[in-house]
Amino acid sequence: MEISIIRIGNSKGFRLSKTILEKYNITDKVELILDKEQIILRPIAEPRKGWNKEFQKMHEKGDDQLLMNDVFEDENFDEWI
């Protein structure tokens, strides 16, 4: 695919079509990777975005209890030393 470089203020840039932005889930930012003879644009994924807010809601509801003990009764910590 060939695209044109355009003037943006004192800089230059290029436009990505809405189709490309949606297909690759590009919203606000991309990661720019300079690799040998090529430039790679990679969408920045935020898989844990909003987790803090959801964890706070869980805490307020009392839903943040452990489902199983983090230490079992038969564990022997002396083996780890």
C-alpha cells in the first residue's frame, strides 16, 4: 500500500484510513519501532486498562476474598530453605 506524506504544521506525517484504524484497533497511540530498513507501527494494547476501578468495586462489595488459601496446611516451608 502506498500513502502520501503530508505537511502537518512544521512537521510531516501520513493519514491512516478509518478502515485500517478499526481493523488494527488503533485508538490514541501506536508504538513506533525502527528496525533495520523498516518502520513498524504497532497498536498499543492496554489489556488491564480499568482494572483498578473494577478491583475497587469488588472490594466495596466484598467480592475480593481468596477462593482458596494461599498456604496449604500440609506445606513445609523448611524444604524451601
